[in-house]
Amino acid sequence: MLVVLTPMRLDKFLQTSRIVKRRAVATELCNRGRVDVNDRPAKAGRALLVGDTLTLSFGSDGKLVCRVLDLPTRGIRKEEAAGLYEVVSDTRSGSPQDS
């Protein structure tokens, strides 16, 4: 059995996974050079694959590093969104780790 994984645009993944609230905000983060994929600056249209590592820089507010676990082929519910990625580190102020 052959399983073909379809890549997903970076901005779409950030919005679908609810890491970023709106796709326009995800695109803007990419345009400003605040998103890296596998330690390389990435544009919004970059194709993501399972296993890629994302680093989002929020300036003085810190950084979020996560690993892509799954790429949805359809819209998903809010409860399922957190299962699309694994947080490697989160140094943002006010993050759940700070509690």
C-alpha cells in the first residue's frame, strides 16, 4: 500500500493548526522573516511536510518551536488542531509553560 502525503502551504498550516489566528497574519509573519522551516527563512507559500520543524519569532515576546506531526486534507475541529504539531520549545511570555 502506497501512502502519498500531500504538502500544505506554510501559511495555511499555521492557520489550520491554530498556531496563528488568521491566514493573513501568518502570511505577514512569513513576509517579515519571522518564520523558519528547518532553520531556513520561509515564505508563506513554502510546502510543509510531516517532520518539518517550524520556528516562529515573536520579537521580544519570545519564540515558538514546533514539529509538524500531521497535515490535514480537510478542515478540522478546534479540538483536533493541537494534534497537528508538537511543541519543542516555547519561550513566549504568557505561554502555558510559564504557569
